[in-house]
Amino acid sequence: MLFYSIAGMSILNMGTLCSHFSKGCKPRERWLLGTEHEKIGYHMTNQAPLAYDVIESLLLGMAVDGWQPVYEEAHVIALKKGMASVTLEPGGQLELSGEPLHTVFEIEAELLQHLNLVEHAAKPLGVNFLTVAFQPKWSRESIPWMPKSRYALMQKYMPQVGKHGLDMMLRTATTQVNLDYSSEQDMVKKMRISCCLQPLVTALYAASPFVDAKKTAWQSWRSRCWLDTDQARTGIPAMIFEDNFGFESYAQWALDAPMYFVMRDEQFIDCMGQSFRDFLEGKLPALMGEFPTMDDWELHLSTLFPDVRLKSYLEMRGADTGSQAWICSLPALWKGLLYDEENLQRLFQWVEDWTHAEVNALRHDAAKEAFHAEFRGQKLHQMCAFMLQLAQEGLHRLHLEEGHADESVFLQPLLDAVQSGQTQADVWLAATKTATGHDMNQLFSMAKHWK
């Protein structure tokens, strides 16, 4: 294996570390959208979580139409087709990472094809999927771990750095959207705006009010878990609010985040809590005398989980998952907000004086109270309505500019939620309410609407 070193020194420096971000700069005409979503499976007979053998059968049943199994040792752990993949989260959540696409209409078509494939493979197994963002019934201890070696390492480390890291791994499901940027300056604007708006998105998409078959005080327990999951690599880093924020300051933050592991000869090597800065100097305890490659740097970046993650694109990570309509609404929302130049400038002016402390506090309040949380004396319900108005206007302008159909139709579930004042969490709470509490059987029976 070739390592990046010259005369015992690493040739990775701040310039090469930042090149991973700068290579993502693309002219506007090449901007795409990528959407990822997770879903929690269960046995229809008893609502129990899925063990790996069932998940493996599901994946093999989906290995058609060009989808190829990916193995770790003897275990099927993923499917690949082109730039798309279907992977396993630690608790068996199934994740589709879609192709980078031009329009939300293409994303919808890709998603429908995937859901039909899942349904075809799941039906003979007696398996179905929920559209809530946190396993509502079963305890953490009841969830089987998937046989991926990186998860075994994280399983030991997570309890050392937060109370809810294992819950995050085993019991949550999210929808994420990936967006492009044209330059470092464009990235800075989009990062600042999206970090500020992430709590509004958390409120708008809140869909996880249950834990262990009981109602919680939180609209998004998924987001609550992230508030106490390894704070050295999660949340909203303070440097995003500094005047000199850019590729280098994100790289410096990433260097200070403790490592998880490196890969050598297709095996993960435990580096939990060790320093990538030491690695640059050949002083990593797990690999003393060796120096990192760009692959090592990219793997390390993939183990960081801020609300907006920078790679060679931007990942929006603040939303609970939902049904097909809710999944498709998220790329439409972010495209309308950040790919329309008029909105980009208007939103940057709107959030320019928001402070890191304010936004960080809002992360907590949005997860707990959703529309009822307040920011500077204004309800998030009103702020979400304004955000949606901008997204609608932005998508309409893009429709006229790009010549495709108007993607604002995908915002309908969000518009309905704002008009009614009811989040997905509110809908689930009302649908399951009984005289003595909440009936999880009713929640599972409603899962037939997951498509």
C-alpha cells in the first residue's frame, strides 16, 4: 500500500487537506441534488425489530435490475448501482443514498423505484417499514446490531462521549439532502444560512415523539439524541459564525475532532479518541511511524456529524424521516432556498446577525417544542411559514430559468403542516391517543402508508 510520505514526513498539509473541499466547487450549471433517507423495519406479525438474517434476505431479494451485493467478509452489508447505494445502519435501518440528480422529479422517480423494489423483497418476508424517525416501541437493548466491523468499534466508544450515541445509531432514521457550491465564498454563505435554518427544518420535520412505547416531552426525539452524542463532532461548530470561516477553518475543526478508525488491507483499525494531527506527524499510537493518505482524511471527515457537514458538497442533516412525500419535500425545500440566487442573498441578510449561542439554544428548543419554540420573540411556526414562502418563490424562479416543471409542488406536505399548525409528530400523537396513553399498535398499523 502506498502511503503519502517523503523522507519520513507526511505530504498532507493544510493545502492538500483543503483540496478535498475545493475540488467540490462546480459552476452553477453543474449543480445537482442528492437525497438520502433511512427507514426502520419491523416484522408485521409481532412488530419486532429485524435481525441481520432477515435484513440479508431482504438485500439479496433487492439484488436485481443491476443492484450488486457488497460484502464484508461473508455478510451482505450493502447494494451498489452506479453512484447509488443501499446500506445498513447499525440497528438495521435501511438507507438509500441516491444518485446526484438535476431535479426533484428525478429524485421522486428514483425513490418510487426504490420503494417498489423494497416492497417486492419485503412482502414475502413479512416485513414492513415505519415512517417515524425513532423506533417507537422497542428498547435499545432489543435492537440487533448489524455485523459491520466499524459499528463494533463505535459501539464501545459511544457510551464514553454521550448518553444517546447508541440510541442515535440503533433507533433513529433521517432524511438528508446534499447540495453543491460554486466557490469557497458560496460554500460559506450556504453553510451559514443552512446552519441557522437547520433548527427550523428540525421543527418542520419533527416526527419522533415516542420512546419505549411512551410519549416523550419532545417532538423530535431523534434530534434530542443528537444533542447528547459526542459533542466533539456534532452540532453546529462555532467557527461557522466567524468572519474568516472557510475551507481551512473547517479543516482545523476536523483535525481537532477525535478519530474513530483507519482502514488498512480492508480492515478497520481502532483509533478511537486519537488525534489526526498526531497522524500527520507520524505519531498516531495505532499506526506509529505511518502517515495518512487522502483516503484516511476522507474517511475521518465521514465520521464527523455536524448539522451541516462539509465534504466535496454540503450535507443537510436536520430532518426526521417520513413518507415518500416528506422525503421528496426536503430536496425541494433546500433547492428553493439555496440554489436561487435571490433567496441566497436575502437569507444571508436575514441570518447575518444570528449568533452561535442563539442558534445552538434553538437546536434544543426546536427539537422539543417544534412550531411552538421561539426565536427573538417569534414563533418558529411563523418563521417556517416565511421560509416556505421563500422556497416556493425560489423554486418558481428556477422553474422559469431552467425550463423544467415547477418543483414547488413537492412542498405541499410542508405547506399543509404549517397551515394546520400540526407536525408529523402531532399527527402521530393524535392518531395513537387512548384514554390511558398512546397505542403503538395503531402506529404500526398505519405504516402501510409508508410509500
